[in-house]
Amino acid sequence: MKKQLIVFAIICMTLAGTAQAQQSIFSLNYAISVPLGNTSNYIDQTSGRGFILEYQKFINKNWAIGGEFGHATFYKREENKVYTEGSASLSGIQYRYQYEWPIFLTANYYVLTGDKIRPYFGLGVGTIAHDRRIDMGIFTDQNTHWQFAIRPEVGLLYKPTYNTGFKLGVKYYNSFESSDLAGQSNLGINVGIVFMN
Amino acid sequence: MKTIYRLFVLGLFTWTIISCVPNGAEYVDELDIVYTNHDQTYDFQSKGTFALPDKVIKIDFENAPDDPDWEPEFVDPVYANAILETTRTNMRNLGYTEVDKSANPDLIILASALQTDQIFYYYDWWYWQWWYPGWGPGWGWWYPGYYPPQVGRIRTGSVFLQMTDPNNQSPTDKIPVVWSGVINGLFEGSDNSINQRITTTINQAFDQSPYLAK
């Protein structure tokens, strides 16, 4: 896994092309997700399995608008628990999964500072598909829940060269209660490779 | 060129992420589950004795025939003993005394087991249209007088424990089952390991029913 990431990073950097005016910004991010609230009641383990793709177009020097798409997998093996409902009790090992598919429209405000480092604030509005699965014994229960979601973000864009760079973003994903799933939230930490042209 | 490069990076990236999907169960005992349920109004504390048959019934999906001489099939004593012994030990540890069924026990515990080792197997005849001579729309196959598409694949086993109260028979002759436990898992492995899992799971059934304690 680590090796694959390093190889991937090297290929990205060596192949990076050149372009003229900077009008758009594209990033590939490795995503770490820390479950919060209802999500952490279900799975309280931080996920290191995720990625985020972002694309934005600058509409002036400070503002860029675009979209975000990605994926994160939460997982936990829950054992030695008895699930009691009324007079009935059930026990066994549960394998819990929550696959997240965020899809957002985004707007970022990039603060103009020096050349190389630009802090930014962002907001995304869209949806997250939460695909929940519980495996217990030989049985599986799986359901997908689409929830309306928003996510504010603060981050830093670092561009040592004209059209490639790196970014670090911290996002708070918050999606709202749907018919059969309470609102979900998590803290996303994105480390990305950025391409601009 | 740039597009190709980006697609390449994207593909590599996706592959990197997908290559670390989390795992599920790896061992048979990780698939064992234990379910218990009971009559919440029943006063277990006031009961003192129980009786237990020396055999475990094997349920085979058929209705029991209406014949006073009929006897069901029984579970292999290798497994039955583990089921009965573990149940007996748990009841004794809870403070109940075992008596013969003729000595008017407060509770009678019945153990049964069910093994399913068949799955229904069927595939559409159209899969063969590319090869079978003369095959065309409207054709199909049938099994004259026998039924092959059942193959042994996943052997799952269930053990049922029913705790009944013989002194509380209702006017309609229904015997109340005041507690029941169901254990389900894969019926795979050596006798030893299966018995070990039977013991663990029956213990768990009693552990998760603290109201049985006297």
C-alpha cells in the first residue's frame, strides 16, 4: 500500500505537463475520515481508505467554483456485544461497513498571499450516498441512503511550480437525516496533488 | 496527451485505493450467532427443577406423521452429548436441580437441531444455446422423475433449545415455551472443533439471559 502510493506520487510528479494561464485547478486527494456523531456510534474507527477528486474553475483571482466526488470506507469488526430488543437478544460478531460517496458542488475563496502558499476557504453543497452494510453470521443487511449534505472546508494550497502543487484540506461533512437513517457526519482530512492550467 | 496522462493518474489512483478493501470473517467460528428470547412476565426465580431428555431431535423439514409409534431421527451422540451436557451444566450453575421427567419438573428443556446442506441450483437453459445441436427459442429442459438441481455447498447448522413449563398447560393444550435459544453457524470442521463451538455458543445463550439466574 505504502509502496503503491510512493510509486504513484513519483509518476505524477515526473509526468506533470506544462500550460499557460491558470484557469482551472484539479486535485487528487488521499482522504482520511474521522467519524463523528451518529456515524461514530455505528463505526468509531477512523478510515484511511478514501479518495477525493476535485475540479474547479477560477471565475476571478480569488473565487473558483466546481465539483467534488470521492469515496471513503468505514469499517469495524464489532465483537462480544449482545444486541437486545424487547425480550430478544442476539449476539455474534458483526462486520460493519459504511461506504460513503460524496458528490458536491463547490466554491472556494483563495486568499491572495505570496506566490507559493495560498490559504483557502470552501463550501460544498450536494449529497452523500451512505451505503451501510452489516454482516453477522451468514446473514447480510445492506442499504443505501442518499442524504442532502453540506461541507465547509479550510485548507492550504502549496504550489512550488507553476502548474503542479500540493494541498491540505480539512472538511466537515454533515449530511441530514433521511427517511431511515439519522444524519451522518465526519471530519475529512485531504492530502492532495494539484494540477493547474 | 494531457487527458491521457490525467486518465492514467486517475486509474492508478483508483487502483491504489481499491487495493485496500477491508476484510470480513475468515474463520468458521466468526460466523456463529446466538439468539435468545423469553416470556418477560414469567417468574424464573420461583422454579427449581428441570428435566432434560437424553437425545437431541434432528429436524428434517417434514411434518411429523400422526402415528403414536413414530420416532424422529436423532442427532449423532457425538454432537448431542455436547449440546445436552452444556445445557445441563448451565442450568445447574444457575441453581436449578435436574430431576426425572416423572418427578414433576418445573421446566423441561427440549433440544433439537437442524442441518441444511443443500442449496437450490438452477440455471437457464439458454446458456447452452451456443453449442447444443438444434437448440432454439422455446426449448428448455426438465428432469423426468427426479430432481438434480440441489447440490451440497454450504452446510449450516442450527441448534434450538426450548424451555417449556409443563405445569402451565393452557386450556387449549398449548404448552408455553418460556425461553428459547437458537444457535446458527457453519456446520464445518472436525467433531472436536464443532463441539467446542457448540459449548461456547450454548454458554453464550445462557450468559445473555441473566433473568434465568435464581
